[in-house]
Amino acid sequence: MNTPWWKESVIYQIYPRSFMDSNGDGIGDLQGIISRLDYLKKLGIDVIWLSPIYQSPNDDNGYDISDYQAIMTEFGTMEDFDQLLSQAHMRGLKIVMDLVVNHTSDEHRWFVESRKGGEGPYRDYYIWRDGKEDGKAPNNWGSCFGGPAWQFDQERNQYYLHLFSKKQPDLNWDNPAVRKDVFDMMTWWCDKGIDGFRMDVISLISKTAEMPDGEIRGLYGDYSPYCVHGPRVHEYLREMNQKVLSRYDLMTVGETAGVTPKEACLYAGNDTGELNMVFQFDHVGNCGPYGKWTDKRRPLTQLKEILSTWQTSLEGKAWNSLYWDNHDQPRAVSWFGDDRPLYRVLSAKMLATCLHMMQGTPYIYQGEELGMTNYPFKGPEDFHDIESIHAYEEWCKSGLVSHQEFWPCITAVSRDNARTPMQWDDTSQAGFTTGTPWMPVNPNYKEINAQAQLADPDSVFYYYQKLIGLRKKYPVIVHGRYCLLMPDSQELFVYERILGDEKLLVLCSFADHETSFPVPEEFAAGSCLISNYEGGPKNGALRPYEAAVIRKASV
Ligand code: GLC
Ligand code: CA
């Protein structure tokens, strides 16, 4: 059987607002992306995943869509999109679109009609409920972005459910007309020639009918037991697959917070007829006293256990998606690595090695290939992201926790870290815009930028390029079995990949000091395929953040 292309691909995620501005208004746009396609081609990636580019009032930067079949005015026009698609295809690059259909914007025509109530066709497009007898919300659920998950609507005289902001009402997937409209819209994009979908919070689309109160977390009740992997989610995805996905040659990846390996085999099993891959959250998810807001990292032993469990449980049954960061996460090198000047480059390359040598499809988030870092926030007024702004209000301003205590937590993981403009060169605004960027550039752009790295053969950029090249050359990287070694080491992440006689040893040090490590006999005569130190590992020890891949000599 032929290997599907998405198993052999490397995906690059673009957050369009912050990627490249072509007209000086400070906002990234489609022409900006077109102007950087050659850069992406040079990196060697195969697929671009575009975060949402549709018409949106931008309450959540495009994840609140008011028209699925129009381009956000600030990003350009449908002609620009068609040009982007054909320019990408000309270079052999595929385009995967973000599909945000758990909710729409409250400015979407469907919602505008729905809130009128009456007997109109859009009446049941959203999740409407009467208030309790005392007029209070139907239950105690809190929204992901702070505040209650229910908003009272004066016009309709009922509450509507919004798991995210109140400008993101949840669609009612139990209504067949909603499904039909969503599938028709998807078909329209497929007919344009796009190459796949990344499905936003797709594990939330089916809600249990009863909607009981949830366990209190912070100020509100937790909706997850009643909305995550809800009763009909697999039925809906199979229907979507049958009516749309299976009719095209696509790649699909579902964002599925709360997913377990077992559940992943349902969403993305080899023959379950739903999706190709899921994004799991076990390795990035945090849970401290303030929910996701924490600056405490997991011990390496735990990280290894999580990633290894995903590697082995999906083997032969489903396919992993591999990522360290994206537009919702802190910068990989700052969270999982070490962004101090002495170690930034070394640890960025080490993390890349660790991820790209695993089984699955690797995702690179814009700027990760340069080792871009978290942003040095000075105060809450620096936040742009709705989630960070509301979290600061809910936890700090309300007095649940002191600023002093909360500040390191929120700045460590704020989504704004990933959303500062791409650092192209050392000119003003990092070459992102000739105007004033919608969000400030990280002040380290003079040192960390694409132009400098393209001129330096030892840069993080060329290291990623080399890793991608290795994936294309050695089938063991795509198909090999994964086997963790030294699970108890608190400093080293070491694993093997095995395919027939072919065997790779992947060595990654997560320590900022030297660690003893005798290269196993079997690999002593092997060849070093890549390393972040000149000459590869010296016998007996790994240097700070050292990484290497050793290929066993053939017999
Ligand atoms: C997903 C997106 C995130 C967005 C949320 C609501 O988690 O990745 O950016 O805020 O869904 O659409
Ligand atoms: Ca622009």
C-alpha cells in the first residue's frame, strides 16, 4: 500500500496576522505570505497550515468567523487567496485551511437571524436555553476565556451557549441543517483545490443534552465532561468524512483537547473513517492551582513518558502529529528548552531533533525554525490576546491571587508569546512591516532573524532544513518503530527508531551541564547523521543540550 502523502510531510503553521505585511498597515496579509513562499520552500516544508483568514470581527483573531466564504478585509481578497493557492502549488507546497465550526462569530448571518427567534430557518442553529426560574443562566459553566459560558440575549429573551468568548456562539450540530451548511461550505473550499483542514476544537461539537452544572474551577463550573468527546461527535465526523472528506485527496487534523490515545484511535484510526490525525495536549497541558496558568514545567521523566505513550499506543493503529508549539502555546525554546543566550541555539536544535525524529507528522510554528523566544511583557497592558486579558482580570483583579504570584505564570504561557511578528531581518520592525505592527516585535529581533540565519550555515534554520532532508531520505524516520531508552534519566531523552535492519539512535540532552553517556556498543561504529555540536558526540558524555542522531552501521 502506498504511504499517504501527509505521513511523509512536514507542516508549517502560519499565523497570518503576524507573518508578513505587504502594504504597511501593520497587519500581515496574503500578499505578504506569497512574498515568503520561496523562504518556506527553502526550509523544505511540504504543507502550509493557515490559521483563519476568513472574514471576522477579530474578537479572537479570526477564530470568530462572520463569513466562511470571504477573506478577512485586512488580509486581502479572494483573488489574493487564489493567487496564494496557485503560487504555493506551483512550488509543490500544499495549503491546509483552519476550519472553525464549533462556533461562529455573533456577527455571522446565521446568528443574526437566529437571535431573532420566531419560526425562521436559523432558529435552532445555535444552543439556546431559557434562564432558570430566578432568571439566572441555565447552568454554572464557565467559558474558556473567562466569565460564564452563557450570555443572555435581549432580542431573543434567552441565553445562548459560548464555550469561548461571548462573540463566539456555539453552533448546534444536532441540527441537520447546520451540518449540511457546514459540509457545503467545506465542499466549496475543496472544489477550489485546497489540500486539507485543521479542525478547531472539533472534540467539542457534540454536547450532552442535559447540560448539568460542572465542578467549580476558579469562579465557574467545568463544562468538559459534558462537551468534550460528546455523545455524537464520532457520528458527525463520519458523516463529514462520507459527505466531504472522502471525496478529495486531503489531509485532516483535529484539534482535540482532552484526547487520550484510545480516543485518538477513534478520531484518527487507520480505518475509522473520520480524520487523519489529532493534536493531543498531554505534553503541553498544564494544571496548577491557577488552571493552565503556571511557570512550572513537567519533569523530563514525565514528558518522556507522555510522548512515548503516544508513540507506542498509536503504532500501527493511528498516526501522531508532532508539535512543541503553535499560536496558543508559549515559544518552544522558552518553555521546553533554554532561551538564555548561551543555550538558545543549542536547545532549539536539540528540541527539533527530539521531535522530528519521532514517528508522526511534524509541525513547525512560524519562527520556531529561528528559535524565536517568548516576549518580555512588562505589565498586563501589554496583552493583546482575549484569553490573557480576561485571565488576568479573573484571577488577579478579582483578588483570587496576587499580581506578584500570578505574573510569572501568565507571562510564561500567554498565547501572545507566539503571536509577535515574525522576525525577518534586523531593520526596523524586523522587516515585518514598514508601518506600525499590530503587536510589538520582540526586541531581540536584531540578533534573532531570518536574514541572519540564512547567512549562517550553523543556524537553527539550516538545522531544521537538514532534519527535514533526513526525513525524506531515511524511511526509518517516517515508518520506524519507536523505543524509549533510559526512561528514568532526568536529563537525557534517548530513543531508538527501528525498521527492519535499519536502526537509529536519537540522543537529546535536556541538561545545561555535561552528562555522562556511553554510546552503546551497537552504535559505536555508526555514522552521525546530524548533531548540534561540531563532530557529533564525544565518547562518554553529552555536552549541554547536545543532540545527535546515530545510524547503526549496516552489517
Ligand atoms: C482553538 C484555537 C484558538 C482559539 C479557540 C477558539 O483552540 O487554536 O486559538 O482561540 O480554538 O476558536
Ligand atoms: Ca497588511
